[in-house]
Amino acid sequence: MDHGRLQGLRPVHPGAVGPAPGVGFENFTLLFQDSRFWDAFANTLSITFIQLVLFFPVPVALALLLNSVLSDRLRGLVQSILYLPHFFSWVLVITIFQQMLGGAGLLAQQLRSHGYEGFDLMTDPGVFKFLVTAQLVWKDAGWGVIVFLAALSAVNQDLYEAAAVDGAGRWRRMWHVTLPALRPVIALLLVLRVGDALTVGFEQILLQRDAVGPGASEVFDTYVWWVGIANTDYGIAAAGGLIKGVFSLVLVLIANKVAHMLGEQGVYRK
Amino acid sequence: MTVTERPAARAATPSGELLRRRGREKRPVWEEEPGKVGQGIKGITLTGVCLAILGPLWVVVVTSLSDQKTITEAGGLVIVPKTITFRAYTELLSGGTVTRATLVSLALTAVGTAISTAVSVLCAYGLSRSGSFLHRPILMLLLVTMFFNAGLIPTYLLVTGVGLEGSYWSMILPSAISVFNVLVLRAFFQDTAPELVDSARIDGAGEWRILFQIVMPLSRAVIAVVSLFYAVGYWSQWFNAMLYLNDQQMWPLQMILRQLVIKQQAPQGMSQMISTQQIPSLAVQMAVMVLALIPVAVLYPFVQKHFTKGMLIGAVKG
């Protein structure tokens, strides 16, 4: 849909907060007619799905790995390194990725100097969804380890000993003791992630929107930003934001219900 | 704070007691010795993970310290340092756009963190005393915002509507309180030695005195972690600056970094320095990145040991 036409359909200007003449559900109708809204919706869900598959298991795996390290000192050192990127700003993380994987980045530079073709992952719409997932893994997978490590340290060590005495090997102990201990935490995090299905790294993606183009990178939040802030069409954008809020609330409630039905704790209980 | 932290803290662990690492340096007798191959794979994986995090940082720092000759020879980014020069930094920090932006960011972080921490501690303390004024409704109100929000546009209209556009307060007030941090503090305050609080009260201490002289000193670790989160949040902010600060002269460092490296444009007042090649532009970019990284790297070690405690204890009870 052409945004020049959208612009100014419902001109509410900042400062003019307050009762405005109602337009019924017109803003919602316009929103649903905008094909870019549905594209953004589809992008959002597919990024969420990719991250559930490729991001979610990483902290669990890292925690299991770290937990098997015997030396406290070594484990502490690795933990310090793992948590660090979580505290970097998205601007910094993306500049770092750009310098490593971008067209003028280290990898392309090394390839070229050895006579290969260079490439630019940062502007390639085809790999964008995986790129943002990789950035998320780099920044936050280490931080995600904290909660699993805490759950692991709460496991009663006698269980391992009993299992070992009964003849369970390393892998069977992991399967029958460690993973069940992690199950409530995993369920909880899954519930929260599904409840947040419509939220995928707003700042992160907005920073790269220009380089990649909106086709691959437009997600729910950036769409709201684009329509509302960049094109000052507040009515439609606010309708989009509201839909997201309601939809997310419903998703959390459903996911929580499912967790309860599977016998897990979930986020809350009545 | 990003979304991913929320689950981290809410994840339940039975009690603080169990959080302590078991600190077993020795392998228990019943555990079989690990195979050579397994150990090898483990070692390689851990080393690889650490290198993936530290490697890029190394390259950025080294390039920022290199002179033009080294950068040209390397064909861009430098992996092995040959000469060390601080020219990029002295140029950037001897006045001008980047100096100003760095000071702006430092000031915003200091003022914002102070305000946020103070307000959060007060709010959390009030909510931690059951029976305080409107205790339940206020708590509910806070909780609702964790599950539902109307989105970007109403926030934007509100902030501009009350006239904060173009003011540094637009970088502080909209994000002054993180409900999540308040809940962490509240849970912690609820747990701090009730018998101490009771005896102080019998001795005639008022609420302020109890807060400042008993509860806060006992909660130093968790307050440190919460302050770190706030500080990192303010230091990392760029989106609010983009929304509300139209004047480039007012921009914080992250906005300059975005302009310079992501958009590959020289911010106002820097174009001359780069076009006249006073300093190699790649080193300048890297130096700005390092500037954005330094405060985090400096603060991090002091607070790091409290993470698990601050993130997990009590947060369960929300």
C-alpha cells in the first residue's frame, strides 16, 4: 500500500492528545487493508519461530556444558566472558557484526586478500532473519545461562549418585535427572517467549532496516514506528500497537494455560 | 532492559539457600572418568565460544590503536598490532562532537541512574510493607504494565504532549522506573531480617530510618545490580534520542556511533576532521566503538559477582 496515501488520513498531531472526534473502527479497517502490515506480521512470526528453534536451546546447552566443568575458577572465568555482551548496546553489537561480517568487514577482507570473492551478510535480505538470530545469540545466549545454572545447582546431588549406583551412565543421568530438573524453567521461559511472539528485537531490527530494506526486515514494532513516527499517521499506528498489546496478552494467557495442563508451574497460578 | 531478562529472573528456584554453587572441585567417586575425546570436544567448544565473544572486541580495540600505515597494510581491520598510537582518541576527546556526546552520555547515565535507583528503592520499600497506603492497587497497577502496554504511539504522544521533546528529560523520565527492578527490590526488602526491622521499630525508628539504616545497607548487593541495569540502560539509549532530540548537538554517544558506523555518515562537526584525513577514518570509527564499550567494561567486574543473587533471589514471589 502506498504510504503517501496513508499519510494524513487521520491527522492527530502531538499535543492534540485529548478527545478527538471518533472514527469508529476505521483505523483498524485501514490497518487490515495494508499489505505491509501483513508482511510485517509474517516476518515477525517467522523470526520468532527461527529464534525458538535456533536461540532457545543454546543457553540450555551452554549451561549443561558449563555445569560439567569441574574447576570453579575456570567456570567463573567463562561465565564472566559469556555474560559480558549482554551489557552492550544494540548499536554497539550491530557495529561489531558489521565490522566482522559486513561488506568491508574482517571476514570479507580476509577472503579477498586470499583471492576469494568477498560478501556482505549485513545487507543481504535472504539471510537477515538468521543474522538477527545470530546477533541475539551472541548478545544474550550467555546471559540466558544464569537461570539454568541456578536451576542446575539446586538439583539434589544424591539423585545423581543414586542413579549412578543403579547403573545409569553419563547420558542417562542427564536425561533422567538433569533435564527433568530443568523442565519447569524451560516451560516458564517458553511460555514467556510465546507470549512475546510479536516482540522481536525492535531496536536491533530498526537499526538495520535501512541496510536490508523493509521487505525482509519489517516486523510488527518497526511497522508501527514507520507508519506512526516516520509518516505521522498516528491513528493507524496506534491501532497496530493496540492490536499487538491485546494479542500478546491473550498469547500469554493461553501459553500459561497450556503449561498448567502439562503440569508445569507457568508464570502464575490463580 | 531487554525482554529476555524478564524470564531469567522470574524463573523459580526453590530458595536462596540452594543457589550457592556446590563448589565441588573433586569428582565424586561414583562418577566415571571422562573420555579423552569428550574432554577435547568440551575444551574446544568452550574456547570457541569465548573466542567468538572476545575476538571481535580484540580486533576493534587493536584497529582503533593502529596508525594509517598498519591499517592500509592490513587492508582494513588489524588483527596483529604493529604500532600503538592513541591519536584517534586524543583527536576525538580534545573537544568537538564526540567529546560532547561522550559527556552527554556520561551525564545522562549518572543523573538517570541516580533518579531511577532512588525512585525504585522508595517505591519497592513502600510496596514491601504490607498494609502501606494503597499497597495492593498500586502493586496491581505496576503488574499490569508488565503484561500489557498500548505501544509506541501513545507513549510518543504523551512525551511530546507534556512538552519533553527536545529536552534531556525525554531520555530519563519515560524509562525512569522498570517494574521488573522494583519487583526484584521489593522481594528482597521483604526478606531482609524482619526481626531487625521490628526491634528498630520498637526502639522508635521511623520508616525513613529503617530504610536508610537497616534495609538499604543489608540490600547493597541487589541495589548494586539494579543500579547497573539502570546505568547500562541509560548508557545504551539511542532510540529515545532519535525520537525526541532533533538537535544533533544534543545527541548522546550511541547516536553518534550509529551515524558514523551504521549509516557511514559523518555527524555534524566531524566531517571536516575525517575528510581532511587528520586521522584514519577506520581508526576513528573503532575508537568511537571502544568509547561506547569502556564504561560497561569498567563497571562490569565490580557488579558481576552479584548477578545470580540479584537476578534470582526472591524474584519468584513478584
